Amino acid sequence: MELRDKLFTEEQYLKQLAKYTNKISGLENEISQFVNNKVEFDASIYYGRLVDYRVNSIVTKYSMGIGLECIQQDYLQTIKAMHGSWTPYGDYLKMLWLLSIGIMLEYDDNVIHELLMLIDKKEVKDRVYDVLLNYRFPERKKLADCVFDNIPYRAILEVSDLAKTDKTQAIKRLEKYLKKSGIVDTPIIIGITTINMVLYMTAIGALKAVHWLRFWGWMIAV
């Protein structure tokens, strides 16, 4: 197995994955016991935590080079859990992860459409969601004027707008953002963005860089 993202060793990735796997197993067992014994519980909290660990597990598996077919099964289980917990205010980042991963790995439209239905059900107005969904569903023309989380996700829109006319400037804008946010090794992040994910700069590529900053950034900066 060859690492896709070589920021860390296979041993480090495996250590993180083992942690997430144990947490997922524990939460699923708790939820199963509650349901089987007809015990009332706060589903949004338990499923929300389950989605957190599942998303982290997916990102780690992708980074360490695990087969995409295995990741897809985890992805489908994560969406299933998402139905029991998602709110636009508390789970903005989780939805962005699932949208970007699903589009990046070219999952079936029906799968991505489940996320679209969750967003539409809550009548969420967010330009970053719209950019990603319009990319996957070209017939969709919805484009909000606002972003739920202006920092750091406003940068995604600036990068994607620049990429339409000048990809070089788009990469420079992304590099500026990363440096400003304390990530010194920007060539690695930009390499991941422009090579591992897509061959051209889009909102999806920018989104992955920002995700990486928030997910692994604290370890890179140490």
C-alpha cells in the first residue's frame, strides 16, 4: 500500500485509524443497546459523535492509501449516521467534508443527492455548498451570496473565482492563505491540492487544502 499523502508515516496513520475505529465501535454498540432496549437517548449527540469519528477515519484511510472501494463503504455508513444528527449550525464542516470527499472520489449521483436533500431540507443558504453541488450537478443553478463560516471558507470562493481566469494566481492566493494561517510547508499542501485531488485548481481543490489545514495542520506546524 502506497501512501497518498506523505505528510506522515504509515505507522502514524495506523495509530490514528485505530483510535477512530475503537471510538466508532464503542458508539455503535451504545446506540445499538439503546435502540434494542428501547431506552431514550439524545440521538443527535450520539450520531453526531459517530459522524465525527467516521469522517476522520475516511480522511485517514484516504491519506494512507487504502482502496477507494473500502472507503466508499465507510462513506455510505457516514451518510446514514448523518441523517440522525445533521444541523447546518453545528455540522457545517462535516457536510463540507462529505461533499468534497464524495465529489473527489466520484461517487454515484444518488449518494451525493442524499447530502443535497439534507441541505435543502434545512433550507441552508451557503455559497460554498452551492459551488460544490453545482460542480457535481451542472443543471443546478442555485448560488447563495453568503457563507456560513466566513473564516476560513471565504478563501475557497476567492480561489475558485480566480481559477476561472488565472490558475497561477489562484494557487498564489491559496498559498498566501496557508502561510497566513501558520502552515509553513505550503508546497506539500498545494501539491496535494493540485495533483492528488484534481489536475486543475477548482473550489474542490481549495477546499481540500483548507480541510487539511484544519485536520492535520496542528501536527504539521509542530
